[in-house]
Amino acid sequence: MATEILMPALSPTMEEGTLSKWLVKEGDTVSSGDILAEIETDKATMEFEAVDEGIVGKILIAEGSEGVLVNTPIAVMVEEGESPDDVAAAAPAPTAPSPIPAAAAPTTPATVAPASATPAETDIPAGTDMKTTTVREALRDAMAEEMRRDETVFLMGEEVAEYQGAYKISQGLLDEFGSKRVIDTPITEHGFAGIGVGAAFGGLRPIVEFMTFNFAMQAMDHIINSAAKTRYMSGGQMSAPMVFRGPNGAAARVGAQHSQDYGAWYAHIPGLRVVQPYSAADAKGLLKSAIRDDNPVIFLENEILYGRSFDVPVMDDYTVPFGKAKIWREGSDVTIVSWGIGMTYALEAADELAKEGVQAEVIDLRTLRPIDYETVIRSVQKTNRCITVEEGFPVASVGNHLAAKIMTEAFDYLDAPVINCTGKDVPMPYAANLEKLALLTTKEVIDAVKSVTYR
Amino acid sequence: MAARKSANKSNTSKEELLEFYREMLLIRRFEEKAGQLYGMGLIGGFCHLYIGQEAVVVGLEAAAKDGDKRVTSYRDHGHMLACGMDPKGVMAELTGREGGYSKGKGGSMHMFSKEKHFYGGHGIVAAQVPIGAGLAFADKYLETGGVTFTYFGDGAANQGQVYEAYNMAELWDLPVIFVIENNQYAMGTSVQRSTKSPSMWERGAAYGIPGEEVDGMDVLAVKAAGEKATAHCRAGKGPYILEIKTYRYRGHSMSDPAKYRTREEVQKVREERDAIEHVRDLLLTGKHATEDDLKAIDKDIKAVVNEAAEFSKESPEPQLSELWTDIYADA
């Protein structure tokens, strides 16, 4: 059957091109793969190959023709004994690519990806014993409990096993679970993050510890491109149920490369969960939820908080859900939203402000993806003022996003602009006095509150 | 075609040769059709064809057992067809339709099949190498006895993460075969212009990983090497490297004019070393098949490919609500 050869699209953006040269003539027999012509696109001159065997029956577009539209017939191929004129009768007239079947009407647009269910916050029954626990111990307890519960959970990272953790988070785990499940890696973040993702694809639930999140920059491609996007790219067939965890943010006097808060970076990515706990109870309950979650979770800890003690309920299985903020302090004059170590400044500021008669409501977001907007908006509708507090850089911060959200959804309730308290827009300096200046302070939060309450 | 010495001519059968012929031809015809659909604007974006390299995946799949895993780069259509994925689902993914393996949301470079243990389809050069080691890690941890075929090109072989993966794979004795598909060009840069190291498989020695070079235009040689490599892995001896010398007939992607090599160079490989012609020759000279038998196979394959193409045009685009699904697990 005679078939028409159409002008091909040879790049993602090509709409027309120049048929620079024919390399075959009428009557030539060609087989698949033979080069028929040279075609000049907007970017390059390309060779155009035959897809099938046949005889060049007729050349329709002469060489040298410019502006030949994609899908224009340029030649007719025939088989032995056929005439090129058979084309009209034998084959339907060529058309542009067949119209794409209509898809259904769009559903209600959402601005962020829908969140899925995570374990509920365990109700703490009245009379439950509380145990004073450091954040460090709470994290270890969470991992140990989940490793006892599920054989597929394992921990890998630098110095997590024999050294007992660079920050002693994994203390005792090697003894209890053995070297099959508590694995020291070479110093090779890119590689072991990728191995972790592959292990998760293969049916395990890895906990990948980064000695600090600064080093996770080396592994960023696997976190974003391999872990976060695979469920979507596979149409839901495959995913990476795993936790990337480690200390994040400034410690003390470790300079620019070791002092950065990555909360906003990861919160940017659909497909990731992002958790940034403050208290030991939340560290424990959220890490247990993270290990059980079927999505890749970024779990941002903080070195300064590791040694801080909090009450943790003594319960068999204490979990905290994602996307549910915690109100640490109720107040009517201003809403202070924070998470992670930012809560230290937020709570200190609220204490100081209370002495001056300003009642601040302090909200701990606990997770940055998903974010509990509802709790924030409801609070702002009550207080009419909002300050956000985070240690990260100011540009494209989580606070910026919250301010935009509040402006969109509670504009009429605002009596003052939302102020974002953040770290300064500089790489972290080493000198003690400069480092102090670069970091967020409680005084800055107090000043911001005073500014929006016009005091 | 000149008779070529095949390493393991005895280690095959008429049935196997016919199967190899059929599978390699399916990949070639499928890719030619994909190129055609791209030219018609039905396939968008990047599209990397596998034409010329067919013997690599077909030979190695002959050495695989049920449950073995495979992971590769963005030049992935051949791997999917060779492991038994449905040509219709692959082609419909290329056209971005709901009948595609990823419901149209992945495209040429991002397809997966849990059922066939195909773990992608990865668009970042060499990212699949640690992932493949990780799949093998899971096999070892779960004691499945499986092996993971981790495919990457000569271009990817210069990425640092390959060597991070080598180091850990050998350290932990992971059952992974690192398959370097050396088609001699990393996009437009020839191997000679990207490294002075004389062979790529030998780099494994630095980590204690054995390996060998294989003629990738000889499907029987590939299969034999695959059997050796899988035996090594299954014996608990850790990873193995196969550097398979092959050749890509088409450009790097559909928009590559391939000016970095001569037409004669390509033509010479096609005429003298083509992997499909090689098997065809073995079938005919061995009197395993007649010209007519092979013509009948050609016809069957053509029908399969045409059916896939039709399906890929008729399958509707994904529902618009699909934009918001498969981002997070539902539970």
C-alpha cells in the first residue's frame, strides 16, 4: 500500500523546517534505517531515516524548500508494482496527529498536593506517667520501638553503629539489632542515599541518617529526583517509604558550611513530607509516624535541642500525626508561629511579653509538609496579628509562604502586616560576636510583636 | 554479512535463536515506530532510541531468573520490552496517555513495572546505579536470592556516584550486576574524548569487583557473560561488572543530528556487526529457519508494533484529576 512520508518534527519545539537535501531519488529502493533526506530545524541539520522498506514513488517537496510545516507530505513510498497515485485511494489523507480524545472536566483546583492520612496523635489518657527525656533519647527510643515492630526497618549512615552515632542518637541500637540492621556506611552521602532509595523500592523501610543535613546537599538529587518524584512518575506503582534524618540548622561556631536550616528547601518539594520537631515528645511521636509513613520523609533535628529535656508520655505506642500543629500557649493579642528550634525564641518571647501584658498565642507547626494552615488561620482570625519565627534565611522562607497564605485567606482579619523573623541574609560567620548577630534572637521576636501590636 | 565467530554457538538452540531474533526485532521495530510517532508530534519531549543495542538486553534477560530486578537510564524502551512489559503500555506512555505504564505521567524516561521487577526509567545520568545497588541490598536483606541488573552507559560511567555504589556493593557483597552499555558516545562525546582509562570494567578492580568486556553485538556472547555474572552474584560473591561494547545507530535523542561521527562509521557497524543480522545469519546458515519463516516473524512483529501504535493513539489522555494523584501514599 502506498504511504505518504510526512515532514517530521525533529525537536520538541519544531513546527517547520527546511528540506535541505534528498539523499534518495524516485525509483530508489530503501530499507528501514536508510537516510532519506537532510532536514534543517531551528537547531541543527538532521538526517531523516526511512521507517519501512519500500520504493520511493514520488518526491512531493523539492530539496531546498523552506518553511515546510511538520506533517506535510514530502514523498510517497510504494511497494513493487504500485503507482504513487494509489496513495489517494489506498490510504486516508494524512492529517495532523489524531485529535487527542477529550479528557474529563477538571476537578476543583487545589494549590498544594493533597495530604494523606498519617497515624493519629495518640490520646494521652489522664494519669499517664510522664518521663523526663531528652530529645536525643526520644529519637533513639522511637527508632528502637519501630525496629522491634517491623523487621524491614533498618538504620544506615556514617558512624551510626560502632561509634554509637556521631551525636549519640543511635546509642545502643547496634547491640540490640545487630550489624544487619544498624549499618555503618563509608562517607559517601550521594551513594548511600541512592542505595537507601533503591532499598526502599525493593521493599525495605530505610532510615538514612545524615551526620548533618549540610552533607545531604551531596545527596540532594536522590532525595528530590529519586525519592520524592517516583510515586508520581510511576503512576502510583512505586514509592520510597523511608526517612532521611539528622541534625539541621546552626549548632555553634561551626561556620557557614555547617550552619544552615533547610526547612524551606525541602518544604518546597511535592512528594516529600517534612518534619521539624521541637519537643522530645514530638520528636518521638513524629519519628515513629515518619518510619511508618509510606512516603519519603525529611526529619530535621537540631543539635542544640538534642540535650534538652521534656516530658514524654510513658506509653507503649505514642505517635503524633503529620499536618497537625500544636498550640503551646493560648493568647489573644498576637499569633506567633514557629517550629523546631524557632520555638525556643517564640516561647521565651511569649513569656517576656506576658510580663508586659501582651498575651501571645504560640503555635508549633511541627510539620512543614503538610502544614496545618487551619490552626494558623483560626488563630489569626482571633488575634488579628501574626509573627513567624524560623532560623533559616529570609528569602523564600517558610514564613514568606505563611504570610502569603494568611494574606489570601484572612486578609480582612489582619490589623497589621505579618512579620517574618528569620536568620540574617548572610552565610554564617565564625566570629562569636558576628555569629550571634546572624542568628535569630528572642529580642527580635519581642520587637516584632511590639511592632504589630503598636506598642 | 560476514560470518562472525560467536563465543558460544553450541550453548543455544533453534528455539532460543528464534526467540532472540523475535525479541530483538520487536525492540527495533518498536523503536522505529516510536521515532515515526515522534516525527508526527504524537510523542513529545525527549525520546532516546535503543536501535543497535538490542542484543545487550535480550542476551542478559536470557540469563535472568524470575524475581530478578532491573533498573536503567532514560534509554529504557528496549529494557522494558525485553523483560516482558506490554508494548502497548510502553507506547501509550510515550504518547502520554492513560493506558501508559505510568498513566501518562512519566513519559519515555520514567516508566516502571512492579510486576516485571522493572524499577525505571531514570532521567538523571547514573542515578540508577546506587539505586540498583540498593535494590540488591534489599534482596540480600530479605534473602530473596535475586540479582539486580543495573544498566548504565559509558557516559554515566564517569559519574562519581557509580564509584560510591561500587565501593559499597563490594563492601556489603550485594548481588548486583553493573552493566556498562558502552555504545561509545555519551551524547556527542566519544569515549576517547571523555577518559584516558583504557577500559571501563577494569575500574572495578580498584574496589575488588571482577568483570569483563563483552561483544554486545553478539547476543550469545552477552547471554554467556550474563550467566557467568549471575552465578557469581548468586554464589554470594558480591557484584560483577560487564562492559558490553555496543553501538547506537540513532542520535542520542530525537533532536540530535549526530554530527560527531561519520555516516560511514554508522553504516559500517550496521553492515558488518548488526546483532539482528547476526542471529538471522545463524538461523539461516544453521538451517534452523528459512527466509519464509523469518518473513513470517517479521510480519508478526510488525502487527504487534502496529497494534501498540494504534493503542497509543486511541488511549485517551489522562483525566485532569490525575494531576493531583500519586503524589503521596493514601494511607
